[in-house]
Amino acid sequence: MTERIVLHCDCNGFFASVEMLSRPELKSVPMAVAGDPESRHGIILAKNELAKAYGIKTAETIWQAKKKCKELVLVPPHHEKYHEISRRVNAIYLDYTDLVDPFGIDESFLDVTGSMHLFPFTPKELADVIRARVRSEIGITISVGVSFCRVFAKLGSDYKKPDATTVIDREHFKEIVYPLPVSEMLYVGRRTAEQLRSLGVLTIGDLAAADPLKLTALLGEAGGMLWRYATGNDHEPVGSYFERKRPKSIGNGMTFRRNIVGEAEIRAGAAALCDSVAARLREEDCKCTVVQVQVKTPDFRTTQRQKTLRCATWLRRDLLESTMELIKAATGYGTMIRALTVTASGLVGSDEAEEQIDLFAPVTGVNKKENVEEALHTIRQKFGKSSIRLGLYPTPDGDEGDDPERT
């Protein structure tokens, strides 16, 4: 049986790297991508290598980071840029295999077992070629792990950064993997690591040597799974990029720099979110049958409402009108709103959606709206999200959620 060859490609400091593409001056200063403190998103989302040298960590608060480095330059996130660069990076991976499985916006697994014969390279050389292409064609760096399974490939990409290749083969994996803290392994979070510590399991080697029955008693089915992973018995396949599972929902949230109130302000904030959700529905070739909203007031009370649509849609206008209707029912337009989330769920493929014609509306109405929004989407894909804007009410300042929901 042919040994699998799995790569895990991880973009280094992804958000920060993308920001430095358009602002090269940021390469020479410690910088981090973070929400503006005044917007109440005081968390570090990503940092460059100069900031990393100060000990600044992702997910720590801005004030903690500033204590470590007073000169730290903060940059707001631009999520549309990150999604576009992610798409371009994955397009490079697809030149080598169709078995590309994105694992978040900045990571992907590749299975090149069936395509290695097409290239005059060893697996490590192929990884180096991919790294060089991403660096020269995109302008960012990636680290690549090469192994015979997904879990060890992921450990390899984390092992040496930035812009490095690490091979973890079957003959030598124990030398590299077993001394690592158990928390380094995929699917071992802080709480699981604490539970494993109660059994004396501190390293991945300890996990491999542990009694799988005790692990199962402690962690349930996850215990046996983690033991198999630690011993190299990870047979999880890498799925095709073109056969990815459709998301169950697509949403986006925004916390406003100031509380908004009144129909005009609320519509402006809702329109920005619905525009984003509609664009991503098109990217996934999906339409939604349910719209959900979550409204958070200044006293941190959260209210949720949802409605089932008469027919499936990916039109921004349909999402916006449903959202405004739900907000009116949830809190009314006279209540101040601190944060708002719009989610499209009940997703179906665009070719599966059954259109229900309104007997009292012109038949061409839906088609015209479809054509207009499709044109907007095409222009933005080619020239960027900011290349064309809609004639909306003045949009209240806000920060979009750190990572739009895809569940």
C-alpha cells in the first residue's frame, strides 16, 4: 500500500501579512491587526514577526500588548482582503492536487499522494516549490508540514516558522513529535490538556504510551481518537476542494463604535451586514430559506428572532428587508443597539432553490434584481469589495466580527 503524502500549508501571521502587502512600511515596525479600542474590540487578531519578538500573542488584549511594546502599531482588520488572498493561495495549491481541504481562512490540507508522479520532486521539494510560489506570486509566506497523516502534517507546519518546511515521516516521527507538549496536538484545547494532566499525560509521547481505555473513560470517544492520533493512526481523508460540504449557515456580526438608534441608522448598519452575507452566499453558490438576527443592547441583553422566507434567496435586498422586519419585532427602532448579527440559514444550492412566483409582481422583477446584484458581485471579485458601493444611508462606524460565522 502506498504511503500517503499529506501537506499542511499555514500562512504565517496571515492577517498581518496581508495588511503589509498594501502598506509595506509596516514591515519595518512592530504591528498587529486588532479592533480599535474605542470600538470595544480590544483584542490582538494577528501580529508580524517584529511584534512577536516582544512576546505579543494573538487573542491578548490591546492594553496587554501595549505594555510589552509601547511602539506597537495597530491596524484595523479588512476581512474582504483576507478572503480574497485566501482564495488566491488555494488556487496555487490546486495546481498540484484537487484534494485541497481548507482548515480555516489561512490553513489548508493537501493530499498529493496521487499526483506526485506528475512532478519531478520529492515531497519536501514539492512543499518548497509551493512555498516559493506563494511568496513570489502572492507576497506572503507559508510554513508547510509534510507527513503521512493530517495530524502530523499540522504539527510539522507549526514546528518551524516562518517560511519553512518540516518533514515528519513514519521512520522518524517519534523523535520530533513525542517530546512536544500534548497541547500542541490538533483538537487538544486547554480544558482537554488539563484533563490529560490528571493522568500524568504532559507530552504527545505520554499520550501515545497511555492506556486507551483510561483515556476513553476520561474523555469519551475523543480519548480513543486522540490516542490513535498520537500513535500515528490518523486515517482521516483530505477532501476535494470541489466537493466541500455546504455550510449550514452564513452570518456576520458588527459591534458599533457608538450605540445606534432610529430606522435610518439601524438600516445602514443592517445593510452593511446583509451586503456581506449576500456576497458570501454567492461565493458558496447557496441561497437561504431562513433569516436570523441577534440584537444586543447597551445593557448586554440579547434578543434573537428568525423568519422563514417565502422563497430561497441570496439577494441583499431580500435579506435587508427581512432583517429590518425582525429588528422591529425584536426591539423596535427606538431601542439603542450596541451590536447586531445577521445570519442566513436553511441553505440550499442555487440550482436546488424552487422559485415561487408572486402573482401580483412583474415576472421580470426578480431577474432584474438578480442581474444587478450578480454584476455587483462580479465587479467586487475582480476589483475588490471597495471598488463599488451601494447608495445607502450613511453607515454608522462599526467593526465587523473577527471571523464571520460559517457553521
